Amino acid sequence: MVNRRALLRQLAVLGAGLGAAWWVRGHYLFPTPTVEFAAGTDGTGWLPLPDPAGLVELQAHVRGIPIRVVVDSGAQFSAIDRRLAERLGLEPAPLPMLAFGVSGRPEVTHTVSLELVIGSLRVLGLRAATLDLLSLSGVMRQPFAMLVGRDLLAAVAADIDWPNGRVALMRPEAFRAPPAARLAPTHRRNRALMAKVSIEGAQPVEVMVDTGATSEIALSHSAAEKLGLLDGRPMGTGRSVSLGGLSRDRVVRAASVEFAGRRLTDVEVQVFTPSVQGPLPDGLLGVGILKRYRVGLDMGAGRLWLAGPATPALRQPGQPHAILERS
């Protein structure tokens, strides 16, 4: 199992004081991009997902070149493959930065400005950090050249219909919650979308909603230890991809996880050791759970809607199934 997790969780400006770093990062390196849709429309309409059970991968274009992008709500900012940026002639900004992942070494990077086209959506003035994305994502079935993070997701809303293998991007004011969707209790922290999950009846732990993580639940070592998940139960290993390259994480199974009024059973929990330099959440709620729902995501408003989950005809061994919690 390979888990694409946390390629771009935090960025720190090198050679600047703390206050200056935040200003430069928000206003110079990563200004709010401008989004435009085709005349007379407020959204892209439905776009196909090549792997309905996987990440939110979309076909896009940069300077007329087709590329594969991943929609990553866990990434603080967008990123593009370094070699691709060079081939496209995208000029890097002079100020270097450090990019932090959940695990692995931080990486020095620069940013470039580009225009991104996804269907009928044009994103102007999008700043992206340059990273070795193709090398890192190449261990997966579907390598990608770019990820779009919270900088772009703050400007659009997303309707991600995993059960039917499709996604739509639109202006936030045009977003309508999916039929029969329930608003999940979430809040924003440093522009990330945070939710609470309770594992095996313990006190809830706050995790980041992460459409760029393939795991079901991922927890830091300290959080897993506090929850009693490292209590001698059977443990496996799984590979994850982050800034430092491939790493091996421990994997355990939790008897139950409660999230947004649903109770999931037999859930896989990946346990990672955080990079000491990076300010990171205690855990991640990944696509392994989200893919069972039609998800409405409005990062700018800090809201998450869930419709479903769809019940599979046959439950595969080790696959979590969802039970609506009775009041």
C-alpha cells in the first residue's frame, strides 16, 4: 500500500522575520488567484474522476500543455513539478522557502506564477511552489504534475461525488449542498478544515480534512499512543510519500471511528512520526473515508457537507462500512 500524504503541509519564508514572513507569504508569494468561468456559467459542470476510489485527480492545462492535477485540501498552497515548470519557462520568484511535509525532511523551494485551466475554469495569477512531484508521485498508479491547495480552494467550492466518479468546481455563491446532505461539524484553523473524530469511544481528536491523503485515518505517534492504539494489537506497515521521499509507517486497525454522526467499523489507522520542524495537526481524515460520500467542500466558509454514504454491494475484507448513528 502506498499512501500519498502531505507533500506540502507548511511553507516558511527563509531570511525573514516571523511577521514579515506571514505578510510576504500571503501577499507576495501566494496572492489570492483570480478565477473565471466560461461566459454565462458559474461552474465547470461535472468533470470525470479517473479513479472514483482514489484522489480527486483532474485533467488540466498550463500553457496549453495537458497535465494531471490533484485537489488537495491538506496542502496549504499549490505546487507544480519543478522540471515541468522549467520546461514551461515559468520564472521562479527570487525568495526561497522551506516546504514541510507531515514526515520527511523539509525541502528548499521557490514559487512560480502561472495560469491554470481546468475545464471551463481559468485560474489567473496562481502561485505554486516548485517540488519534485512527478518523482514523488511516480510510485503511485497515477503520477501527477501539480496539486492545487487551499489557496485556490478558498476561491471555489467543490462538489465531489466519489460514488459516481465525478466532481464539479464552482463559484462559492453558486454552490448548493448535495441532496439529503448533512453539514458536518467543522471549523477552520490556519485556513485548514478541521473535524473531530472519536476512535473506539475515546475523547475526540481533532484531525485535518485532507483530500490529498489516501489513508482512512492517519495519526501522529503521540496521538495514537494517547488513544491506546499502540497497545500491542497486531501491527503492519505501509509506505507513504512525502517531501522526504518514501517512508514506512506503522498501520493498526481501530474497531470503530465516529465522524459526523456516523460510526465506521474496522478502520485502518496509519501512524506517522511528524517532522520536528513542521507545525502539524494530530491527524488526517483522508479519502479512504471521504470516498464513501458525496462531499460538498467550501473551504472559504469552512464548511463540509456529506451525502450518503453509499453502501457497496459487497464489503471487501478490511474495508470500513458506515452505519448511521441512531439518536
